[in-house]
Amino acid sequence: MRIIVLLIIMFLFNSCKNDFDSITDINKYSKTPAAITEDFILKYTDSAVVKAVLDSPLNVDYTNQTFPYAEFPEGLNIRFYENKSDSTTVSANYGIVYYKTKIVSLKGDVVILSSDGSKIKSSQIYWDPEQEWLFTEENILFSSNDYDINANKLDADRSFKLLKTGQLNGNFLFDDN
């Protein structure tokens, strides 16, 4: 009888194994995208008027995550239409849109070109479309026909009427009048 009880106990201990890998797999975060779109084009309209067009070679949609976002790993271009003749173009090597915070992060050769020819360049710029606000803690270059200015940060509204920068240096063209 002791032998049978001992065999049963040995069988129970041998049949139970501690498979730590399978336990950790249960808690693994799945980062599978909801959708992947090549040659992505998005048109934003208001009252049947095109206000902006975003195009990108690749859009990876993670709206199925607890903190939903969309990624543009191969870059993006956005054209904002002010009216029929004026537009602002934004381009970057990488972009990500965070839907809960409604913040857009643009990285890598970020260029903002306005219809008057003025240009802003930086390695990263954040955009808040609801507040129409741009900001970064990275170095930026403002350039136009009248100036070339370097600054070490930017905090501005979309029209650049409200503008804060860090330390400035550069060249300015002044009119004597």
C-alpha cells in the first residue's frame, strides 16, 4: 500500500511542471495593428471644402490598443489649405498620431513651408490640432527672405502670431525706415 501511495505522489509531482514561459506569455502585450495601409491618403473637409490632405507611403493603425495611435513609419506630407491660392505644407520622415491626447508627433527632417515662402525646420515638432499649436524642445531654424533664425525651442500658434522661442541667433534684414 505504501508503494502505491508513493507512486501516486511521485506521479503527481512529475506531471506538474513549472512552465514559466507559458505563464509570462499570458501577460504579454500584443502589438498587432488593427490595419496597415499602403499609399495612404486622407482628405479633411469642412462644408464640402478640402482643408487638408495627408499622404503617406505607409500607415499602421493601432486603434485596437488601450492607448490608440496611428503611425507613419515611412514619413508623411500634409498640405493645409488656407484658401484657394494659399497653403502650408508639412513633411517629416516619421509621424505618429495619439488619438486620446490628440497630439501629433513629427520626427526626422520636419519641414513646414508656408505659402509666403517662409520655412521652419527641426528634428522634431509636436502639433496639437485642436488648439492649433506647435511646440518642440529641439533646435529649430526659421527662414524667409528677411531672416534666418536659429532657436532652441518653439511654442507657437499655427499662424505664428503668438510665438515663444528659446535663445535666438541668426541674421535679420532691417528696414531703415
